[in-house]
Amino acid sequence: MELRRTFEEVPDLKLVYVLPDNQWNEKSTLFVESNRMRNRILFAVDPGSTAVDLLGLRRENPEPIEEGVPHPATFLIDRDGIVRFADVREDFHIWIDSGFVREALAAIP
């Protein structure tokens, strides 16, 4: 619900959700479809995890179940393509607090 509220407050905000190609499945879009945010969220599949590697997000020595799964990361990029905020996590169970993202969004000119 925090995401929906943020979308309402920032009407030109777009979210790009990048998934390694080995994680793409029907379940991947269920969240977006169920919250009617299809026009605000773009799913991009990263063949061969090219973007994951360019961003340094590949896990070193992953468990077999984690193979191809990148570190969870959030980037806020402005209209000019400048990264204004970045958060990379080791543990995918711990999500960034939405308050930090909202503050970072408010600070983007």
C-alpha cells in the first residue's frame, strides 16, 4: 500500500523491476496485476544477468537456490538518467523502509 500511495503522490513516477531471466514466471506479474499498477510498473527481463553483473549485484558463492538471484537493490534515477539514490541489500528478507524512498523522491529536483 505504501507503493500505491507514493504513486498517487508522484504522478510521473515509473518503476522498472528488473528480473534475471531465470526468475521470470507468471507469478512475477501477479503483484502488479492485483494492484492495478500495470501502466506504472515495467518488468524488464535481464538475459544472462548482464545488468546484474554491470551493477555488481551478483551474489558471490550463492547457495544453489540463489543461483542467478542478485542482491536486492533499489535505485532512484531522475529524468536525466542520474542516480539520485541507491540501496543494495545482502538479505532479501529485509526491505528498505518506504520512508527513506519517499524522502529520496522528495529530494529529486
